[in-house]
Amino acid sequence: MDKIKLLQSVPLFSDLSDSSLKKIADQMISRSYSKGQLILMEETLGETFFILASGSVKVTRMSDDGREVILAMLGEGDFFGEMSLLDGEGRSANVVALEDTEALTIKRGEFLGILERYPKIAIKLLEELTRRLRRSDQQIESLSLSDAEQRISITLIRLAEELGTIKGGAVTVKNLPYQQDIANMAGTSRETVSRMFKLLEEKGYITREGKSLTINNFATFLKTFS
Ligand code: CMP
């Protein structure tokens, strides 16, 4: 893997010079995870920061009655593991590979050293944490909606924003998570997700092909469902 090339494409590092990137890349170790593998476990001690080089992960917590609640899905170029490095507490959530995944990792002391040395990275990190807080605020609001179908549509919008690629007004999520995972994000059942997808497809809002799902006109979808 060309670590420098990868870091150049990661928003967190986009303002750095090539020589600074090289110094950071030299401190990073590449690690591979297979689909379904637990990468981080809730409440355990945190010593490592991760950047996704390829693949995707889900960030989850277990509710008291044993249900999995999905807080976020992260894809290529996203980072995770920063929270326990910053506050010294245990891992705030589980992180599980949704597919075969590769990550660049860096140890706590080096990560904190980079934030001190490169204030631009610290600012980018704050920007992303703010974005995640806004998303969580939206998720809290959406989970309080009584209409499960509306919650599923909002979850689809979120997945499209987090994992999708845009082309001519349409947004495609190539490797759509399992319907059970989408149900866990939306706080509903897999059956309701399946029924809602069929309905959206019949009405021409979405197209499905294998594991990929396209929102045919993202602007219209946003206007109709959010
Ligand atoms: P940490 O607490 O070290 O380990 C679990 C990681 O999951 C956490 O750092 C964050 O990187 C990530 N995480 C936790 N909550 C969220 C969220 N709401 N959105 C995106 N990522 C999250």
C-alpha cells in the first residue's frame, strides 16, 4: 500500500506538505481485518488510532436488552479510535468490519504528538468531530419520530452521505449494509426495511442491483423525506 498516496486523499491530512505526510506515514502500521471482525471493543483500553485505507466499518453499542444500536458507518478515508486517546476513557463503542478492511494505525503517543506538531490536523479533527455530533443530534431527533418509514428514509440519506458516490444527481452506495444493520440504525425491524425498500423501488425513488442501492434523484429524495 502506498501510505503517502492514501494519506493525501484523507481529508484530515489534506493541508499538509508531502514531507510532513511522509514523516507521519513512516509512523503508521498497516493492518488487515476480515469481514465481521471486531476491531475495537466497547469499554476496553484505547491505545491506537485508525484510518480506513479500504473497506468499511460499523460503530455500534449494545442496548441493555442485547440489541445492537448502530451509531455510524465509516468508509475509506474516515478515521476512528480518537475518542479514548483524547479523554483517556475506555473505547466508547464497538467497531466491526463490514467487509474485508485495511487500516493504517498509529499509537497514542505518536497521535497526540502529531496533533501538537500540526495544528491544522487538530482543527480538521475538530471539524469532523463537530460533523459527527451534528449527525448524532439528527439521529436522536430521527429516532424520536414515531413513523418507522420516515426513520428508514432518513437512515438511507445518512448512508448515502457517509458511504455513497455521486453521479449526475444520483447517489449510489455500492456495498449496501445488511438490511438488519439498516434496521438497527433506524430502530426498526428487518421486515419493515425490506417492505420500505420495495415501496421506494416501485415508486422509482431507488434502484437496487445486487449489493448496490442508488437513490435516483438525491435532491428530490432529500426534499421528500427529510
Ligand atoms: P473510541 O471511543 O476510541 O473507540 C470507538 C470509536 O468509535 C470512537 O473512538 C470513535 O472514533 C468512533 N465513534 C464513536 N461514536 C461515534 C459516532 N457517533 N459517530 C462516528 N464515530 C463514532
